[in-house]
Amino acid sequence: MSSPASDKGDLAGSPTATSLGSTPGSRDFSPRSLLAAANACMFVFGVVLLLMGSLLPSLQVTYAQAGNLGSFPLAGILVATVLVGPILDLVGAKPVLAAALGLIVASLALMPALHSYSTLAAVAFTYGLGGGLLNTGANALVADLSATGRAAALNLLGFFFSLGAISAPMALSSLSGNLSEPVVLRCLAILCLVIFALVLVLRFPPATKAGTRLWSLLAVLRHPAIWLLAMLLFFESGSENCMFVWAGKIVADILHAPPRQANVALVALSAALGAGRLLAVLWLRWFGNRGTIWLSTAVVIVGSLVVMNATQLPGMIAGMLGIGLGLSAIFPTALGMASDLFPAETGTVFGAIMAVALVGGTAGPKLAGWAASYDLRRVLWLPVLAALAVATLTAVVPRKE
């Protein structure tokens, strides 16, 4: 096992640093161009994840149908995440990202012409599949390209996800004049088509496990470190989704604030999440992977306690900023730790731990609803307990040998 200093030293390089120069065929691709393409793909995933939520207010569907339409993209993301990991290691990132963007382009181009619930459901599931492929594929590609600074590069990738997640609701909530929903959807389709063309043109590194038997590849999943990291991300995703769903509700009901004021809490949470992923590049240099996660969990706990005890809007907003800032670096940094431990099976490992994380993300808001039935402020105990679990799991995950 390495010394604690090695955990920090793995991150000394810049986000675009790469150790692929010594690999066969490395002269044939540009790491910087591929990193730019991966960041663009993650921006698209952010758009896709919040797209249906942004469209629902304008759709003429029942409440039950609206709930189902919100679930179909998540179901597609989960199915793709479960299946894509070994495919990435066997065939490489290029065909996976190209297929993902193709599914999303087709879905966005078709949506303006669709009016029935069944066709909208099918398209929502389809672009969810594309989103799941994009998420795992882009993360695995960045991890492979950034061997001397994986956690920093993955945090930067997460920042582009945050930009995409903010862009969809902003674009669709500020429609005016000739800029209608069909126009926005077609513009997004064109953007994805441009990124699709870029992916087709660029040269990618060879697949790390080309020619390997599938069962041999899946054998890596017997390593307990993978499931420790998966549980870490289960708790982080549960906490993150819980706060995204409940932040506005907490402010509105506790302070009896109007919806517009309550939504400021969600904006603060989202903005802090994006900004924190940029700041994480500094934290990682100073504290290393584990130190960054421990600092992050401490900030989450402090922010949750501030919200729990706040009686005015500024206090609530300050606490939400703290929660978002604390949550921001945990997911990408944990992925960086996983890739450091299993650099040759990144796709398979990422697929497994991200699938578990998605289950946690689904469970978080539901557990919060149970807690809120007793006292709305009890919802804030979920990020506190999740942070403690994340901190504990971080301590027991083995270090890179």
C-alpha cells in the first residue's frame, strides 16, 4: 500500500495531464481535443437530465402521466449505465459516445412533432438511454486521459454537467418572441449533432480490454473496494437528489415564503454545486482525494445545521450554499479514486458504481418524504447522516498500490 502522501501526489498534475504518451497508438490522438469533446458531452448530459422537468409545465398530460414522463429518462439512464461499463472497456469510448449522441439527436429532433403520451414516453426513455451512455462514457474517457490528475479532471467535467443542467431550464423558462419550445429543442439537436460530428472526426485511444472475454472483465467486480466506493456514491447521490427535490419546499413551508423566493434556495444549491467543482481543483492539490472528501462532508454537515436552525431567508440561502459547495466535489473525486485503483477496467468499474449511485439518488427523495411527514426540518438529517457515511467509507477504501 502507498503512504498517505501518494494519495495527494496522484493529483499533482493538471486536469489535462496524461500518461498515455507511452501507450501504443498515443501519437494518433489529441488528449486536449478529446477532453474538450468529453466536456461537451457532459454538458449535453446535464441538459438531458433536466429536460423533461423543464418541458412538463407546457405538456397537456395528467399528473400520473407527468410522473411517468419524469421517470422514463431516469429508467433509460439506469439501463444504459448498467450495460455500458464492459462495452466501454471492450470497444472504447468513441462508438459509445457516438451512439449516445445519435440517440439524443434523434429524440430532440422528433420531440416537437410528438403529441401523444406514448410517443413522448418512448422518446424520453430513448434520450435517457443516450444520457446514460454519455455520462459513463465521458467520465471513463476523462479518467483514462488524465492519469496524473483524474479527480481534478473529473471535477472539471462535473462543472460542465452543472452548466448543462442549468441551461435547459433557463432556455425554456425565458421563451419569448419567435423563440418557441420547438425552436429550442431543434437548436439543442443541432448542438448535439455538431458534437456528434466532432466525436466521429476525432481519433480516440484504443480500448483498454479489446479482445478480453466478458466474464474475465467482469471478474474485477469481485474486488470489495468497488462496492465500498459504490456505497459511498449511493449515500452522496441520495443526499444530492434529496436536496435538489426538497430545497425549495423546505424554504417555502418553514418560512411561509412565496415560490419565487423559495426557488432562490434551489438556484443557490445549483450554483454552489457548479462553483465547488471548479474550486475542487485547488482543494485536491492541497488536501488530496481523501482530504477533499472529508472537507466536503464537513461543509455539508455545517450547511445542513445552518438550514436546520435558520429562521430567515438569508440563513436558509447561506446553508444551501454550504450544502451545495460540500456536495460538489464528492462524486467526481470518488470516481477519480476508483479509476486510480482500476485504471485498466475504468468503464466496467464506473458502470457498476454509477448504477448503485442511481439507486441511491432515487431513494434519497423518498426517504426525505418519510422524514418530512414527522417534521420538515428532519429532512436535513439525511445529508448529515449521508455525509458521515461518506466520510467513514472514504477512510476504509484502500489506497492505490
